[in-house]
Amino acid sequence: MDLVVTKRIRLPAGVGRRVTVRSSAGRADRVDRPSPTATPRPGAERHRVAIPGMGNVHSHGFQRGMAGLSERRGRPDDDFWSWREIMYRFLDRLTPDDIAAITAQAYVEMLETGYTRVGEFHYLHNDVDGGRYADPAETAGAIVHAAEQTGIGLTLLPVFYAHSDFGGRLPKPGQRRFLSDVDGFATLVEASRARLPADAVLGVAPHSLRAVTPEELAAVTALTDGPIHIHAAEQVKEVQACEQWSGARPVEWLLHNAGVDARWTLIHATHLNDAETDRLARSGAVAGLCPVTEANLGDGIFPAERYLAAGGRIATGTDSNIQIDAAYELRAIEYSQRLSLRRRAILSPEGASVGETLFGAALAGAGQALGVATGIAPGAPADIVSLNMDHPSFAGATADTFLDRWIFAGRAGAIDCVWRAGALQVAGGRHRASTERIRSDIEERIRSGALRPGDRIPFEHELVAHYGCARATVSKALERLAHAGLIERRRKVGSFVAQPKVHAAVLEVPDLAQLIEARGEAYGWELDTCRVVNRDPDIEVSGIPAPALLIEGVHFAGGQPFAVERRLIALDTVPVPRADTFETEAPGSWLLHHVPWTDARHRIRAVSAGAPLARRLKLDAHAACLQVERWTWRTGRAVTFVRQTFPGDRYDLVAEFTPGG
């Protein structure tokens, strides 16, 4: 990956300008400011503002599936504990395939909002009856599959859960899918390790002091040298029960008895007294704050002002995934303090940006909690987010305010692209892999003959389960296939491979330069635009995947405008030419010589010139024009989409017809 950031990029040393980031093997290997005369490599991404990808330190992926299902008031004292009973009933129905699909949807949303790595606090280990799967890592494998499908970085935190309350009390029936003993958990950890991809991190997570005994806590935390995460002091009732059991509060007990240090992340740590707050800050551990979930459950407010003033480390997590948004979690931390303390701009030093302070603290804390390096720097994972500076959220933003704008004023559409380990995962604010992968997989099966005319395409719910994505993603992929004429969608029946036409017309893909010269006229080409785009109206309608090379220009015959061309070239199929290639050679001619097509489709229609085309073609604004749209593929992979508009009296199309197709 080559990324050129022209305006602002957040680096460890501060905000830089005109910086090039080059990555290989998933890591940034060069981050520098090239000389003013240096020419970026062809195909380099150009963006105005970029920030590091953020880590999400606490997620229960499967809970995304129950978002919004617990918002009906039951008894007057509804709280975390009544919500937990709803969660127990929900998970009784989940299979490993369900877990993979729901978790993948959550991970897509995380990437789209700027999270590039997730700490999955994974405690759903057993089958619906509480029995062990034949593979101890069956459900851990579902999590790994979701991460691999979506491209997010994974820190897997298998959870040890053995008891229902302090003092080793027997578990409740609703907890049967979580339960392990120490030996079984050790087997689970090793089985999970074998499932992980190369850049994943493995830690452990004793669920809470409610769910483990002191002896089990010591045994579990010795199983790995990776991160240790634990729920602590989320609820007042939990604090009171811990005092009754041990004479100490949960965080107080951990600090005195568990050797809490920089390996540890205490999730929530909501209810702290001043002594606990100060000592936790000095311990080097991270407080994993999940303010959106904590607000949803009515947990309480973390004492962030005192904790940060004492040098404490924080990170953010989406926890129950009721709403997934990296900026919103940061905003909620500051706003909770404002509501509690009735002041503004609380969590930054005097004169400093609150957004920058929160972002920097959460970025560093997430790296520590998830066991990875963070920031845009040589050797760190190439996890980068570009902001959409054309979005209204950033109107008038400066180097000092763009993070404040994103965190406090941002909304949907504020993020443009996201790279994870140097691979583009989000383009134009949308996760790019899912729709395009589904479309290309089905198209390849049709063109290879694996799916024949009249065969049924799998139902939408089957594709959702297979790809681990939202139904809207599947629907969009099927719409593109129908638009290309490859399938027919029948209401309430399903989708089927389209039948071939009874009669077919053979229409050549012309080289306009040769065509014009064969008519005895001098050919000319004038390039207007040549740039890489991630968002463009034609990307949506054409099926060309982002990023694509956008080319606009005019063909001339005998010195007169002959055709206006607008073209997208798929950069993942076509070898990237030199930057000046299309200054002198039209892209259609170049493609015919360098990337021969194997399949093509035309759409032809009559259009009025309209003002922009009329100026370029030197026509009356209402003149009739012939417009040809063409898609070409090479062995099932998209090559290019082009729209050429000709004056109606200067171009003829001739096709040869054959009966029977």
C-alpha cells in the first residue's frame, strides 16, 4: 500500500503534512515526507486527512444480534441484572454459524466507524445444552472466521467462567454455555491458539471475581503471557457483594491480591473510591471503558477526571454492541463527565483539544490492552483511517480541530476509507469486501458453468449465514447481478440464473483510434481526468470495485469532437500503468493491447446532449446523441466500465445477428 496524505496526518510526534506511508507485509515500513518534486508511485492512494485505526478493547460480538431487544420496561427496578436474563434467553438459540454471522456484522460496523482491531471477550464456549463441542474451539473458530471474513485485527480473549457469585457459588442454568474448569479451559486456550491467524493475539479473561475463585484466577492468568482482561466493579450490587465476601471492594481486592500490572485491563471499573482510582492509575493497568453500553445498562459513570489526572490509562470498547461507533464512545466519556460535574472540556489539559487528548489516550491504551503497537509509524501495523473532508462535519476544520470535529460533530459518512494491515477494507464509508465478494463468487460460478441457466441462487438468508453479513449486503450483490443480466429476481420466489437470449447480436468492442483512421480521418485524444477514486456514482452502478482508476477525456476525428468518454478501470485486475500513460494513448486502445477481455456487455441508448456534453461535443444543448455503456471482464474479473457519448450523426453501430445465440 502507498498512501499520500496531502493535508493532515496524525503521527506519534504530532500532526504532519504531505506524508507518504508505504507498507508491506501488513506493516508500515516507511513514513516520510518526500521531496516536493517526488512523484508518487502509480496507483498510490491520495487522501487529505488520515488518523490511526483505533482498537476496540471489549466486545461480545454475538450480543449485536440482540441490540434493541431489551428496551421494553419490565419491572420498576430494571437494571443490568434483568438485562442479563434477557441475554441468557437470547443465546440459548445460537449455533456456531449464528455466532459467526452476527459477529461478522458487528466487525463490519466496527471497521466502518474506525476500529481496526477488536478484543473479543469470548465466553460462549458450550453447546445449547451446556455440553462441550467435539472441538473445544468450535465457537472460538466462529469468531476467527468472522474476523478473517471482514479483515479486522483480532485479539482473542477466551473467558474463564465457573461460578455464579463470589465465594465459588454454583452456576445458574442460564450460564451453562459459559462454564469451564481449569483443565478444560487450558485445553480450550491451546485449541484457540491453533485457530488464530498470524497477526492475531491471544490473551485470557477471567470473567469477574464473581465467576472465579482466587485459586482459579491465579491458574488462569498463568496460562499465557498475553493480555489479561477482567470485568470489575461494573455494578454497585457487585461492589457490595464483594465487600460481604472479602471485606474489600472488587478493584481494591484485585490490586492487593492479583498482581495487577500493565498486562491487565479492568473492564468498566465504574464504581471506584478515590483510593482505588489513584492506585489503579499507578498500577500501569488499563481501564477499559464502554460508556455507550454502560449508559444503556444504567451502570454509572467512571471517575475519569481524577483517574486521568493521576496518570491513568484508558481505552474504549463497544461491549454489548448496542451501537458501534468509535467516535461516539470517546464522546460519551467526555459527556458523562460534563453531566456529572456540570462543567465543560473536562478531560484535557488547559488550552488543549479534548478530542486530541481522548483520542491519544484511547489509542495508546488500546494498543497496550490488545497487545499490539499503535500509531502510524514504521514497524506498526498499517491500520489507517482517512476522513471524508467533504462531509459537513468537517466544514472549516483546521489542523487543530479535525479530531474534535470527528469526535464531537461527526456522523455517518465522516469516514472515507479504512486500511487494516495495509489492505483496504472500507471505501467510501462502506465495507468493500462483502458485496463485491458475494457478487464475484456468484458470477464466477455462473460463468464457469457450476450454476446453469434456470438454477436457483441460494436464498438471501442462506447467503447471509454463509458470508456472515447483513441481508442488505446480500440484496445489493444480487441487484448488481440482475443489473448485469446474469440473474433474474422473482418476487417471493427467489433468484435464478438468467436464460440465454434466443437471438444474439455480435457487437465488436472497437478501437476508436483504428476506426477513425480507417475512415481516413486524423485521430486525436484529449485527457481531462486521470485519478484513483474510492467513491464515485459509477462504482455503484457498474460493479467495478473500489479503488478504481477514473479517466475522463474526449476522442477527436478530423479535429472535431467524436466522443466524450468516462471510464473506470478495476485496479485489482489491471496492471497499473505509468502515471502518464493516458496522456497520449486512449485507455480503450491501451486495454485492448494489454488486458484482452473475455466477456463483454453493451447497453445502448439515445440521449439528449445536455449542457456539459454539448460544450464538449460542440453541439446544441438538445441535440440527439448515441450513448454506449460497456462492461468487460477477463476470466470472471471486472476489467473496465466505460460510457461513451457520440453525436447522433457522426457514429454508426453495426452488429451481426445469429439465430439461437
